[in-house]
Amino acid sequence: MSDALTEIRPGTGKPITLSERAALRVNEIVASEGAGVMLRVSVSGGGCSGFQYGFSLDDTRAPDDVVLERAGATVLVDSVSAMYLEGAEIDFVDDLIGASFKIHNPNAVASCGCGTSFSV
């Protein structure tokens, strides 16, 4: 059994996953925040490809949130954004371009060069 906890949305069978690197980075970020703070990942209209990913800190879990937990880190995804993230992996990369969360989204048919916006 993998140590990556994923949540499968009813009827889809496609989990959203959280990589170990992303979990470690979430833990680093929230360590300086108050107790109960989690990373929220969202999808909204905009960006150069039609939709864009958003990352924010949140201390409130909505009843319909998808909750991802790994290595002590908690990531929330609202139910509407979860539809666009079915089968996606939330990762963290640190390379020459910079350090950032990166979403490997199988639903995206195109994305911008920086990887923060996509189209379906």
C-alpha cells in the first residue's frame, strides 16, 4: 500500500494525488503559520490558456472539499476544482527556473510555458 493518501471522487475513479516532495514543502510552509493551516489548491478562469491554478493557505475545511493528506501535510481542493484535477498529481519542483508547486494534469490539453495555466 502506498503512503500517498488520495481521495477518489464518486463516479470517476481518478484520484488526485500529492507527491512526497509537495507534502514536505507544504509542511515547511505551514510550520510558521498557526495550527490548522492547510494548503488550498484551486482552479479558476483566467491565465493565458483559459484556466489557472491557485495556491493559498486556509484554515477552514468545507464539507465538500477533497482532502489530500501525506506525511503530515493536508491539501484541500474545492469540489468544482476537483473536477478539473481528476487524475492529477500535485508536485513540488526546485530547478533552474525556480521553486514552485507543479500540477501534472492529464486533463490539460495545452498549458502555458510557466505551467500555471491550462486548457481542457
